[in-house]
Amino acid sequence: MARDLSRPLDERQKIEKKQKSFGENNERLREEFNQAFGYFPKSREFEKWLLYHEQECRCAYSLQVLNLERVINEVSYAEVDHALPYSRSFDDTRNNKVLVLTRENRDKGNRTPFEYLDGANHSSRWQDYEGFVQSNREYRQAKRDRLLRKHFSAEDAKDFKARNLNDTRYIC
């Protein structure tokens, strides 16, 4: 990208090193998947595999332990959900995705986890979820921020969409 050329050489080298490390890690994980299932994963299977391990083998909302065989092999068992609804945020990054039981995804609908788990009334489900997200060391801070976001008004959604659309224009 043109904007990256303005960065100092050492910063560009750090970014390149991180990208290489990320790619090598993905290849290692694809090989682990292959050893476990006997084939290399398609993109959706790999995404589920990554989220499954990132979430300590649990559904992000119910916190029930997930069966990995069913996650990979049964389409109707578990799904990838956008914590901040895609229709409201246009955020399709991994920081906005979680693996959940299909029924949890259907029940959540077009709501945020805070709205779905009745965070406004500090329900026990919200407290359990919040504790799980805070204690999960696999989650980066950007992901924690999205998963625990308490307010996502129409204005917030508009700003989020504008930022994501601008980023998309810039990339193009």
C-alpha cells in the first residue's frame, strides 16, 4: 500500500515479520486440522476451528462445551456469529466473530451480546459471559472491546459503517 511506504523501514520490517509469522502459524494450524480430520480445511471449517480453540472449546454465549466433530461436520450444530451484527456494523473481521450454537445465534438475532444477554439488567448470563470474555487470554483487546460493548446505538452503527466503508474504499 502507498501509505505503508511512508512508514520507516524498521516499522515496515516489523509488519512484514508479523505477517510472515501469522502465515506460518496458519500453515501449522492447517496441518493440525489435516492430522485431526484427514483433509485440509475449507475457509469456513478453518474459521470454526480457529474460533473453537480461541474460545476454549465453548459456545461464546451459552458457554457450553462444544463437540469439535459436530462443529466441523454438522452444519446445523454451530455457526460463526458476528457479535456486533454485520447488518449494523459491516464488521466482518475476526475480532467481531465468535463460534456459537445455532440456537444461540438464532435467539440473538440482530442484537449485540449486551442486548441479547440482558446486560442492562446485569443478568447472570451477562455476568458469566463478561467473566469468560475478560478471562480469555486468547482474545486480543480489540476483540474484547467488541464482545463487551454495552452501547451500540444507531449513531454508533452509522460511524462504524462509515469507517469500514472508508477502509474498503482505501483498500480498493
